[in-house]
Amino acid sequence: MRTAVQRTYAAAATRPRPNLCCAQDYQSEWIAHIPAEAFTFNYGCGSPMMKSAIREGEQVLDLGSGVGIDCFVAAKIVGPSGRVTGVDMTDEMLERAEGYRTRVAATLGFDNLEFRKGFIESIPLPDGSVDVVLSNCVINLSPNKPEVFAEMRRVLRGGGRAVISDIVSDREILPEHQADEDLWGSCYTGVLPVRGFIAALREAGFIGFTRIAESPWGEKAGYRFASLTLAAFISLSRVISACIRANRRSIWGLTPWSRTMPVIAFIACNRWISAPIPPPSWRRPPTPGTSS
Ligand SMILES: C[S@@+](CC[C@H](N)C(=O)[O-])C[C@H]1O[C@@H](n2cnc3c(N)ncnc32)[C@H](O)[C@@H]1O
């Protein structure tokens, strides 16, 4: 399957293939330094970068970096004191990304970004070396997802986080459908259901999750698909601060500052951490003015 995926993305790096995956728009203020042509090779399914709250000076890793769009946005935000590494297995993608990289560095006036050839199942970086792992529409393409999640966990340093956009399905994909190379390579039948996705992340040592965005993507071979963006944490303090941010209104609104507040916050966070991530809504909202 890996060779088939590589073939698909080698071709897609040579000639744009619209509708391969479900690329989403980026806010224009963050992309002015990126050559416009790069966006014709955008094969993501969300924008984990825009949702990752990346800060200046952080070390960022982007898995399956493609032509590098998320890396270029990250490079601008982390600035000269930060570092961004994109990892991809396809030579044609890496070549194109490298061409854009030199232009981006010239525009930014600093060069804090590199692309490395490698597999996301065996990330070419040392243990505990990054603050944030980004991944935009690549985990579904891997034939060995537990290895990918374990590698994400390995390279994160204490307090680190993963921000992932990927396609999820409404149920387990049957083995006979997984065998279709074209459907797998175009981000359909390699996907996991939400529950399986979270379970695999937990298995790898991630302990708290927050759903950031979702959008329905459509139906194929009898399955329903959606794009989901989530953050996954490896340290309790990060989970608690994400929980407090997410539940700020209910924790702060209900409880005036008092000695009981930490207890209420703890109970709320405990429930939040162990709550399952609900499945996305699979249907596109109706277009205004149309009746169903
Ligand atoms: C759907 S594209 C997404 C590219 C990019 N993240 C974006 O948003 O445009 C998937 C990319 O991951 C790469 N890829 C797929 N499987 C991989 C693997 N197992 N290891 C490394 N790269 C992989 C492909 O070469 C391709 O560039």
C-alpha cells in the first residue's frame, strides 16, 4: 500500500490533482509569504497549523508535509528562534517543497525550516525533540497507524502536543474495501472511525483530547466521512489548562473565586478528559433557500 500511496503523491506533486483529499482555506494574513502556486498542490483536510496556538521559539514537526504549506506558516510564527521540520516519503513532493522553501526563506529574511525524507512510522528525529507535532491528512494513508502514534509520542518533549487534521469514518472500514489502492490513496478507505482514532492515540500514551474543528466530507462505498481536527496532549498540566480554556465559561461563570473552585475545576476536567470525543455530524448543512 505504501508504494501505491507514494505513486499517487508523486503524480500529484507533478500535476495538481484537485479534489484529492479536501484542502481547506488558510487565513490570508498568514500565507502572504508563500508562493501562490503551492496552494494548487494543497492536499490537506483541515488546517492544524492555524489551530495549534504555536508560539514563537517552538520546535515544530509536520508529518507528511507535502509541498510544505503548514511548515511555511509555522516557520513564520515560530520565527528565527524556533525550528520547523517537515517529513515526507515522496521525492517529488520534497523537491517541490524545497523549491518553495528557498523562496519563503528569502521573503521572511530567515531560514528556520528543513524538509527531511522519511517515513512517519519511523520519524528521523531524536526522542523528546519537538514541542508540537502537526499532521494534515497523512495518518489515514499509513498502513501502520499504531507505529505512527507511538513515534509522535516519542519525539514530543514533556508538555508537548499533537494537532492533527485527518479524515474519520462513521464505522470500521472492511478489509475488502481497504484493499482498493485508489480509494486508500485518496484518503478514503485507510481511515479510522473516531473512536478507533482516539483509542490508538491513548494506547500510544496521549492522555487528553480536545476537538477543534470538523466538517463533513461525503460518502463513498457506503461509508460516511468527515474531516476532524483535534489536539492531543501528553502531560496532565497541559490537559488541565486546555480543559480550563475549553470550559472557562462554565467553571468561571458558575463559581465565584473561592476555595471550592479548584475542586470544581478538577471534577469538570476529570469528566472532560475521560469524555469520549463524539462523532462528527456526517451531513453537510443544507444550503440556505433549499428545502429537503
Ligand atoms: C494527503 S497529502 C498531505 C500533504 C500535506 N500535509 C498537505 O496538507 O498538503 C499526504 C502526504 O504524506 C506523504 N506520506 C504518505 N504516507 C507517508 C508515510 N507513511 N510517511 C511519510 N510520508 C507519507 C505523501 O507523500 C504526501 O505528501
